[in-house]
Amino acid sequence: MYWKSKLPNTPLPIALQELLKPGNIASNLSEIEEPSDCQRSVYNLGYYQPTKATTSDSTNAINNTTLTIFFLHDDLYPGKKMYLNIKKVYNSSNFLPRKITKTIPFSTKNYSEILKYFSTEPASKEAQMIKHTIEQCEAPKMKGEIKYCATSLESLVDFVVSKIGKNVYALANEVDEEENNKKQNYAISNEIKTMGDHPIVCHKQIYKYAVFYCHVIMGTEAYMVPLVGEDGSKAKAVVICHSDTSDWNPNHIAFQLLKVKPGGPSICHFLNRDGIIWISNL
């Protein structure tokens, strides 16, 4: 009802519908499948100056994956083959109503209180995941970047409306879970669609309830890209391309993978498998 009242002309994406089952808090975050293909490193490393730990983590991620993570805009054309894993990430936490999330602290200052609220041991892997998500939300933003962490569907909708209004497209990857359940080579097929500039990009975080890390970066374009797997399975995936990387952290994983420098050619990546983008429909 809240969605319809704020976004009357925008269908509710299946990716968000699945998170509206009432009262489901993830029982054990340590059981959640963490992406090992460094897809999430698009945002986890961040664009700000990294610590030694995050730089080391990104280097390890590069050395341990054969997947296509980043690619140049020049490679976005029909027939291009990429090795991808586009199946859905297992992250079972659902939205809680805003009236409930407002009563739950969400700050590193209240970290101990949060762990007590969720009966989580401070030394556990689960506690580390909770802390990491909150730190990501509190991390410095890049020059010209707008960022926000939505802790409820209502706050997610309000943020989108405040930035681009009520006439919006909400897009996510369109994947047949029965067919696209493995890593494989995909070929880009015809009819690549340009969806618009300056999208709001939101990524579901690993947390006890649904939290989305959203941001807007200038010089960004979104595309809907049809794919055909080597086994014949089909999918449509959202691709984000960044034409202005001049203010990015020079140690960002994209530069290491593509052997380019900040301010160089446009860099693209597929939307994370649990992500969603918003584009003005005006």
C-alpha cells in the first residue's frame, strides 16, 4: 500500500516482492552465501582511500576469480562473451516495517547494543558481517556522490522519490533460477537497451533484516543487456557504466583488473545479483 501511494505507476519488482514476507529476520548470517566472485567488491572496496586490509582483500579477490567483474564500455556489444554467475544470492533477510526498524539502533556507536538486540556473540562471524554493513553505510562518500542506506521499504521508496520523483522505472536482473544456476560463459545478444543516465543503484546488504545501500554517481549510464548462456539459458542483466572515474580511488579493483587509470575509458560492470536500479521515467 505504501509503494502504491508513492509510486502509483511503477510495478513492484519481484526482487522486492520477495522481501515483504512479514516478520522474517535472518536467523544466522554466517549461513548466508557470501559472494566469492568479488561482484560485491564494486562497492565494498569503495571509492575512498582504502585501508591496507581492504586493498589486500581486493587483491585476493582478483587472484581468486575467473569471472568477468569489470569490463570496458567498448566491450558492450552483441556477440561479446563473458564468464558470469548471475544466479540469485542467498540472502534470506526480509524487510521489517519502518516503525520497527526505527526502534533498532543502526550505528557503529551502538554496535554493542545491536549485538545484544540480536543475541549475537561479539566474536562471531555474524557480528563481523553486521559491523561491516554498518561501516559501509557510514563510510565517506566520493566527491559528487549521493549515498543512503535504506533500512525499510518505506525509507527506500522515500529516498527514491526525494531524488528523482514518483515517475520512475525500477529495474533488476531478470533471471530464470531453474536455468541460470551456475557459472558459465554468456554471449551478449542483440537489442541492448539504453535505460537512462544517473540511476540510483541499490544493493542488498548482508544484515539481520533487509538493508539496501543506495547511491548515485555522476557520469553513470544504465543498460538492459540480453544474455544467452552456453547451455542455451537466457537472462536479462542490468549493466552500469561509469564514464567519469577521475575521482575514484586509484587502488580500486577495476583499475587493477583492466589495467587502466582514473579518468580513463568508461568502465562497466553487471548489477549485483541482489541489486536494483531506479531511473526517472520523465
